[in-house]
Amino acid sequence: MSKQIRERKLDLQHKIFRTFEECHFQKSDISRESLFVLKMSEGSTVSLPLRAVCREFGIDEESNDGELIGLVDKALDFINVLRPGDDLPLEVLTGEASWKVDTNHQQIAYNRVTMQLVTWMSGSEELITDPDKLMQIAEDPATKRKINEAFDEVAEKLGMGRENREEVINLVHQVADELAYIETLREKYRLVQMVNVKLQELRRIYAHEKGVLETVTQVIRLIDDAMKQFEASFDEIDANTGEIMSVLRNFTTQRQYIRTKRDDLFRRLRAWEPLFQQWVELTPERSTETVRLVRDTYQFLAPRFMKVKEWLMMTKVQDGVAANQHFKDEKERMNALKGKMMQW
């Protein structure tokens, strides 16, 4: 990896990325492919698939620009817009998160890990993820004594010696720091559950309005699939980090695993952000705004969670027409851009 990439800058050298004052990268709302968006001198805005731009202008994948562009698609999973000269997010460089967790989630994660240690020492390790239950147990003076004893026991088991218990404490904090991101995302997921609760209420409200009821029912079916997928992910993470001694012994491997799952959950939940605020503010009742939001939610969920065959049947005809027009428009825009480049 080049020095420029290690320093995080999206320092692209090709003329196509340095000529326009207003240009950036973003993902298509429809196809999710990375786009190069630029404003032409006459004021019009052009959006082109980034891969097509690289192909048309001969940008080698193994060049410095090629390396950087290879990170753009990954980077846009974590930020909405990326401009030439911007810093790349840490996720694509070091594996660290570019977003922060608050002290509450750090404490939840720490309590979780220390409770695992205490129950491990008793011979019946238990994983507790309920924040209120964790706080209640962790504040008990007897529990605090057991945690201190556990640090000594773990130091012995890991071959560090009891005199090096500080190394164990540091290791426990590192594990908790990684899991704090999972706890933050676990709480974020509760917004998906909130949407489901309000949809259930709307199903009752619109019980006698067939057209709206059908859409609400479809959305409930899709969001149920979404929740099952999220819950399966959290269950998998809990299962793979449920044996604390294994986590401590293999921390480097476990950290990579947690970060991979963290990024996957973050990407998936991030896509919901435009809907979350609207559902938080919505009071379940009959209104044109309610119907609009239900339909918008269906449009969001259908391509992500509808069965593949069903979705393909629904979109085959319009996709074929749209694809033909898309490629025609893309070719025209690319030719216009190449014409502009020849004038410079």
C-alpha cells in the first residue's frame, strides 16, 4: 500500500479527477454502484459509473489512482459523499471504526465481559446482554470482588502470572472496546423493531381499507425477514464471543471477526437512517403522510428482502427498458465528457 494511502488522503492524480472544482463520489440509490458525479462548466451535473470512468480513461488498477479508487467503493459504505482530497474512512485502512461510541455503550460492553469472567470462574459461564441486568449485577459489591479475583485467575490461566494482572485488565478493556460498537448497533437495531411495532398498529387502523392494508401487510412480512436477519447476526456474534477465555487467548483473530461483523451491521443499519427519523416522528393514524411512508418503506425493503424470483418477476420488464436507456444515456455522457477533455 502506497504512502499516500497510508496517510488516508484520496489524492487522485488523473486529470479527470483534478479538473472539476465540483466533483465527488457517491453510491447510486438504485443500483448501489459507485458513481463519479461532476458539475460541468455550463452548470449541468453528470453522474457516471466509476468503473466505466476508469475503463474509458485507462486508469490502471495497479496504479496509485487505481489502488485508491479500489477503496472508494468500500469507503462509500461508511460515508455518503467522498471528494478528491478527502480522508478515507479508517474502516478501509486500519480496520478501526471511523465513528464513535458513547460511554454508556462502553460500560455495557465492559460489564458484559467482566460478567463473563465472573461466571466463567464459577464454572458455569453465562452471557448476559441485557443492559439493565448487567448494570444491576455489576454494581453489587460482591460482584466487584469477584471481578478482581477473576483477573488474577485469568492471568494465571493465560500463563502471565498473577503479578501481571494489569495485562489482563488491559486485554479485557480492549475486548470491551471492540464489543462496545456491537452494543451500539444492537441499540440502533431497536429502531427497526420500533418500525415493526408501529406497522402492527397501522394494520389494525387500516383493517377495513383493503388497498392500504395489503401494502402494510407486505411491509410487515418484509420487515419480519429483515429482523430475522439482524437477530441472526447478533446471535452469531454472541455465540462466537460467548466463551471469554477463547476470546482472550485469540484476541487478534477475535478482534478481526468482531470488526467484520461490526462493519456489516453498520452498513445494513445505515441504509435505514432516512426511514428511522420519519418513523420515530410518525404517530400511527390515518393520514396521507402515513400511507406515503408505508409505501416508501415498501420500496426500500422489497429489493433487499423480497424473495429473488418474486422480485425479478416484478421488475423484469421495467428493468429491461430502464437498462437500455441507462446504457444509452451513460454512453452519451461519457462521449460528451471525453470531448470536453480533448479541448483542455
